[in-house]
Amino acid sequence: MAKSVNKVILLGNVGKDPEFKMLPSGQGVANFSIATAERFKDKGGEWQERTEWHNLVAYARLAEIIRDYVKKGTKLYVEGRLTTRSWDDKESGKKVYRTEVVMSELSLLSGRGEGDGGSGGNYSRSSSSAASSSSFDQRPSGSPDDYAHSTEITDDDIPF
Amino acid sequence: MAKSVNKVILLGNVGKDPEFKMLPSGQGVANFSIATAERFKDKGGEWQERTEWHNLVAYARLAEIIRDYVKKGTKLYVEGRLTTRSWDDKESGKKVYRTEVVMSELSLLSGRGEGDGGSGGNYSRSSSSAASSSSFDQRPSGSPDDYAHSTEITDDDIPF
Amino acid sequence: MAKSVNKVILLGNVGKDPEFKMLPSGQGVANFSIATAERFKDKGGEWQERTEWHNLVAYARLAEIIRDYVKKGTKLYVEGRLTTRSWDDKESGKKVYRTEVVMSELSLLSGRGEGDGGSGGNYSRSSSSAASSSSFDQRPSGSPDDYAHSTEITDDDIPF
Amino acid sequence: MAKSVNKVILLGNVGKDPEFKMLPSGQGVANFSIATAERFKDKGGEWQERTEWHNLVAYARLAEIIRDYVKKGTKLYVEGRLTTRSWDDKESGKKVYRTEVVMSELSLLSGRGEGDGGSGGNYSRSSSSAASSSSFDQRPSGSPDDYAHSTEITDDDIPF
DNA sequence: TTTT
DNA sequence: TTTT
């Protein structure tokens, strides 16, 4: 009896541009990580900060939203559930574990033009390419963005 | 700007009796794991159940409550935060990761006399020792419990 | 941009047997309330307890589960979202507000035989005596419930 | 047995500039409301949006942070607990209820210079005073703010 | 690897 | 009363 609960709530910043893959089944998968920071007092009574990194996975539609709108530096609110996969390391033969958060909810918190590693706030990457570009992922990260006219995305651009 | 959030909520059953250790600092630490179960439909449309195991850690007062009241089979509600520790495996030299939930809140959900994996036991182990025994931890796990008369704990026995 | 979040998590005990109604649409609705307790220190440094009551609403399948398995005293874990309805009081003409939690998840935490306000009861209301309970008889799922001998429900009895 | 849980998680936008009051005890209180939006399909299968308003209260330090950094339009992540106060309406004599979320955690999600409803974007009140004024709290609320030149706050300005 |  |  009693259904169990397995819920994770994270609010933090994306470390690197997400990876997006299409499974043979045709379902998309996005992988990336986000950082959260905790403050604590060390033994000397000084405030320290520790960064925690969380591995995230998303499937299907959520994976596509991530592919299209999430990049390095984006601030996100995420809900999901904890999963731990394990396999045998090929070299050592030892069991290896990897814990991930399988996402179920996402809220994009970086404003338009925010959430960029500093190069000038171009959500155009996602906005422009979101519409059309499946070759988007191949674009070298950091390449010039020639959609300078569309540096803003409007609400209507975001299909969720 | 923007404080981050790192929150885990779990409701599930304890896998084995928790381990309790006293750190050199005099602070207690409890380690154990709980299971949650997800239901999902497999490709054939059949309902399957997958069990997920979560590593939990608690410190200080929470560790002592766990030592005294939690055992194999206990149903728990837990809040905490995700942390991942890593170290180099001595044999292979490879980096190893272990993700744990550091507990901040606990609610014991097994009724009196419940929460036992089937071996007949009950809360008496904790109830009796809660009252009196700080040497409780040294008691070999599995030792006979001779407090058969006190198989019930009342709310007043629980100091939290 | 940014999807909003409206989430409530409650763990507490049911105050009275839930009310169940069938809407004209054929959809069921369950209404009940649960209590949570907070401890706080008063000005004199004494620990006090304050009970908070929460109005819950559930629809459809969740409403039926509640009708069948939840009663006065049952301990529940609930997830839901906050909603506030308002209307004009007929007598005074003043606007009246009522905030409720619309349930999306439920975990029944009272063990078999627990969750009763003290009368020694058990799940019989839902399992066996479900049939005999007053307002309960509107139940369309109709099966006469004459299993008076089966005052225990097993996990297999619960269809969720 | 079993501690209860009473937790609310909200992510939404502030409706109006918060009200801040100092209690006779010297403790500050902030009151404001935030909106969340739900999407649902109506009977005709069309997507509709419903806005839900939540009353928030914060005390002490959190109240001061809100006074200093939160205003109309600010996007917030909030954790808190549900409380319902009641009193007798003076005119009708009827019992009136008001449900509020007592805040325990806050994350400011509006970027610098964002979160303004259009009326002039003055984070300056907080930015300027945050930067320089430790006597800020004594400043009569509503006094002119002549730091118009510092409309940006940097991360270092925010003491939390 | 992020961010403040 | 907000925001997308």
C-alpha cells in the first residue's frame, strides 16, 4: 500500500549547452547538467559556497524544448525524479553508478537576452533556429550569430 | 542573483536497518537507503514496476532519531538535498561517484508495530531503547528483544 | 516566458469522512480536509502546537479512490495546486473566498486497520462496510459489497 | 506519530508592489500576492488560461528583502506553508477566512532591470540603498529616492 | 561546466 | 494586481 514519492526540485544554471540525440525509436533525448549552490559556515565561521552539479535527462517534447531554448548559463526550474543507472566498467570490471534527474517539468527563467555566457544575449540562436533548423546542433558553439535582427524572442515564438 | 534550489522529496520504505556512526567530532551520522517504485507501461502495454533505491545520509539529531526509530521496512517521508561525492577508486584509479540525499526533514510513517520486513518485530526495539538506552547502537543487530511487554510506543515516547 | 509553478505538498490526517458527489457530467468529486500541525515556541519559550486545516478537492478517479479508501483519521500524503474560489454571500452581499487544494497525487499512509479515529476500526468502511455507509451508496460502480468477513484489504485489492 | 508536512512551492509574478509594515515588536512584515497561470482545455478543446492569485506573507529578514528587492512584476520562486486566518466580519458578523502562504524561502528570478510593469523600472530604490545605505531601514517608507543614476544593481549589492 |  |  501507499504509493511512493520520488520528486526532485531544482533551480539553478545550466553548465554547458545541452546534448540532444535522436533515439532509433525517433524519440529525442536531451542531456545536460545544472549547478546549484549552497552556502554554509566553515569551522572558522566564514561563509563558504559549495557548488553541486546535477545530471538531467529529458525525453520527447521536453528534450526538444531543451534543444531549442536551453543553453549554457540558462537559469532553469526543474521537476523530476531520481534514477540511478549502473553498468560494469569495461576496464576495471567494477560496477559504476550514475544518478540522474529525469525531468517532468521545466520553467525557463533566463530572460530574453539573458542566460548567455556573456557574448551578448542572443536567444536568437534558439528563436531563429527553433523554427527551422535541425542542423542547429552542428553549429559550432561560439560561432557568429547572423540573425542579429532577431535578437529577441517573443512569447509567440515559444510553443509551450 | 537568485538563490538556487536543491530539494528532494521521497516517500518510500527503508531497505535495511540504518548504519549509525559517531564521527570523531562527536556528531552522529546515519546511512541507509529507501526504495521508491514507479509504474510504467512496457512496450507490450503491460504495467511494470521499477524500484529505485536512494542513498540517504543524516547528521546530528536526525541521525539519532534514525538510529532509534528507523529500521528495515519502515515507511518514511524525507526531504533533503542532492549531493554527489567523488573519489578515486583505489584499484582502478578511476573516479567514482556516489549521489546521496542529505536529509533535512523526516516523518516516520510506519504505524506502531508496522514497518517490519516480516520477521515479526515491531517498534519495541526503538521504543524500549528510546526511553533508556544510549548504548543501544552497540546492541548486535538481530539480538533478541526482551521488551516484549512494550510492543507499543506512544506519542509521548517520541521526543520530536 | 517561464511557466509558473503552483504546488502544494501536505502530509496529515483526515478530519472527517470525505464527502463524495457525482456531478451531472458523471464526474465524481470528493471534498474533505486534513490537518497538519506546526510546533513553535511561544513568547514564554514554551513549545506550542498549532493545527492547520486544509480543504482538499479531488475529481474523477482520485475522487473515487478517496470515496473508497479515505476516512476520518486516515493519514495521507497529497500533492496538488492552490485554487481560490469566490462568490457573493447571499445575505451580506460580501465577497467570500475559499481556498482549496485541488489534488493531483495521493498516497494512503494509514496501515490496514489504522487511520481510524479510535473506534478500533479499520479499512472496513472501504473494503467491507463500504456498502453500508450512508452517502456512499450513490456509488455507480455498484458491486454489492458483502464481504463482511474480509475486514482486511490486501495490496491486491487496491487498484492503484 | 509522524510529523506532518505543510509545504507550498510557487513560481510566479508579483501583482503589485509589496506592503511593508513594522510591527510594534520591531519585526517587519511584508504582504503581497503573486500570480500563477494554469493552462487547460475547455469543453470545446480550446486552450484556456486561468490565473490564480496567492497571498504571501513574510516576516523579519525575509520581509526586509522583499521590501528592498521585490516589486510589481518581479518573478519569484517561493517556498512556504499554508495558513488560514479567520475573524468575524464586523458588519455581517459572519466568519471570514483568508488563506496565506507564510514564506520560508525566496529566490528572486527577475533579472536586473527586469520585473517592472513598465512604470519606470526603478530597481534603484533597492539598488542604491542596498549599495550604500545601512541605515536604509530607518528611511521613512516612501521617501524620495534620489539615486536615479544607479539603476543597476550588481550581484555584490545583494546581501543574500 | 553554471551562476551570484 | 502579475506574467507569458
